[in-house]
Amino acid sequence: MHIAVLEFFFENVSLEEFENKRVIEVGSKYVNGSVRPFIEKFLHPAEYIGVDIEEGKFVDVICNAENLVDYFGKESFDVLISTEVLEHVRDWVKVINNFKLILKHGGFLYITTRSKGFPYHGYPYDFWRFEIYDMKQIFRDFEIIKLVPDHQDPGVFLKARKPKDYQEPINLDDYLLYSIILNKKVTIDVLRQPKKLLGGDVGGHVDVFNEEGIEGWLLDITDKDSYFLIKVNGVVAYRGKPTLERIDIKVIYNVNWNTGFKVRWKDIKLSEEILSLPDNAELDVKVVHERTGYIIPGNYKKISKKALIEKITQETINLKIIKSLTAGKLKIVYSFINNLDKIKEIKPTTLDTSVFIQRDGKDWNVLCVAPKEQNRIKLEVFYNNGEKEEVSLTV
């Protein structure tokens, strides 16, 4: 849980709102923090019910947020809390209507969610981004007490109260909300009828374009073995296919194959045409569906040739020998590997070789001890992000 989320609660809750009251938290499973211990210890609610779609710490009831009224009934709670949930629900309109209806008249609502600029984070889904303006419109039938942006990351925090004379939720079916999957504002009907998302047979989105590489999704509903290209100034620099699971895309489009991709900069191969350009030349990087030429929309950034080459070389593992010597039947090899901060572990591929890592080493940071007659030492490099690759030293 973001520190800013906790701060928002510390600064805006009051004893009279919670003491001896009935509280529900929607999306209560403990992941990386929770407001529940603070509320139960200091604000003394009569009952605190945690609701989520799966079992876990702080989960008392398994229930989809779209079915809260069916499960608990209208006007059942004095306070509703929902932190970092709304961006993950498919039908945000139905969920918010349930929020509004299960609150008692005069009840309080606390919501935190993400805004445009916050990266894709599918746990297991990620659909929407909410701005200050959106929350004003969506909750214009409530009394908005506090509505502020997250000062830590792109997001919004809301505290609102249900009016004493509240009737029914306003109709939000035609409201345009930003979809991180489509990279544009759409009505909820688009996700209720998901085929409208696709331009023809193909759809996709580049969710991440950062220091490590490019991530996103690509779906060709006519070909589950489709390929994509990464083009730099129109020249192909990489060819691959989606191999990562994207549960949200599977659910939306009812497909059973992988649609996610992640390409690291070290795997990009620049052509001589690109390499001959001046260092300050601005490069246009795009992900393209190979069969149709469809350019996948998304969060692209302009980048210079020099900056792109730096990304590629920084990502590429370079293991070089500093010094080699023999001691009896052993060969001792001092070497240096770059990007050690991104590496979790280095293991030899054979049992007769040992590897020692010196994290703060300046002259050398990897020491290999192998049989004297061994001329090639093979190593497996395990990265912090779970990936691995094989490198070797020729002595």
C-alpha cells in the first residue's frame, strides 16, 4: 500500500464516523499494507468486514464487488473503504453503484485509485484510470468532503458522504472514462461488449516503455500464433510473438492463448542504417503487428540514437576476464560483469566449478575456480526480475 494512502486515512478519518459503526472494506486482501489494523485499534468500529474475490489475510467474505447489494442488501454499512480497487474492476459503473447503495444514508465513503500515468499493474486485471474531474462527476450525487490527487504517484483520493435524502445512483452508462487497455476514453458499454475494442481483427497496447524495455499486449483474434515487430525509424529491429499471460485480455475477449509481451533493450538489433545516424538523431520506436502492419498504440517516448544505444549496451551482460592464474590443479579466474545490481545470483553449469561474487568489487566482482584443464567456463546468470541467461568465459 502506498504511504500516501495511509497518510490520507490518518489525516481524514474521525472517531465519530467509525466508533460503534458497521464498516466494510472492498478489496481487503492484504498485499503490501492495510488500513484495517489502524481503524480497528484506534477507531473501534462495531464490525469490520473485509471483502475480496479470493481468500487471504483480512478477507472475511468472498464476493465480487459487482454483487455487494445482492449479498449484503441496501443501506447495510455506515462506512465503505476501497483502496486501489476501482482501476482493477471490469464494470466500474456497476461497482460504484453497489458502493453507493450499500451505504446507509449519511454514511461515509473512502476511495483511493489510480490516475493516467500510473503504469499497468494487473492483479490480475487493470482497466481504468480516474482523474479528479472524473470523481467529481461520478460522485456528484454525493457530498464530496475531500478530493485530492495522490502526491506520491498518479492517483486520486476521495472522502464523500451519502446525502440523507439520497434516492438512486445517477446513470453513468454513457460516461467516458480512460481505459489503459485502449489508451483512450470509452463508455462502460465497450467492455460490456468487448469486440468493439478491436480495430478489425487486431488490438493491443504498449503499457510500458522504460529503462528496461517495452511491455504490452497484442491480440489477433484470427491467429493465436501472430508475430509482432519492433521498428526503429521504420526498420525492423526485433521480431517476436506474445508469450506472456494476460488474464485481463483473456477474460475480456474470451481467448485461451497468451497475448502479453516483454522485450528487453539488449535484444534489440539496430541496423547499419540506424547506427550511421548522428548521436543526437531522434528515433521513432513502434511495435507493429506483422501480418497487418497495425501499429499498436501506447505509451511511446521519443528517444535519441545515443540514449537507445546506451540502453542496449547497459542491458547487455558483458563478462570480461581481469586476471587468470593457476594454483596446483585449479584455475582461478578474476572477472568483471556489468549490471551486477540487476543480478540475483550467478551459478556454474558444472559441479566442478565454483563461483564467488564480490558485490562492491571495483577491479573484479566475479571469481571462478575451475579445474586447471578447463578452457571454457559456462555460467548461468539469474536476474532480480526472474529472467536468466547463460554466459561463458574462455580462458
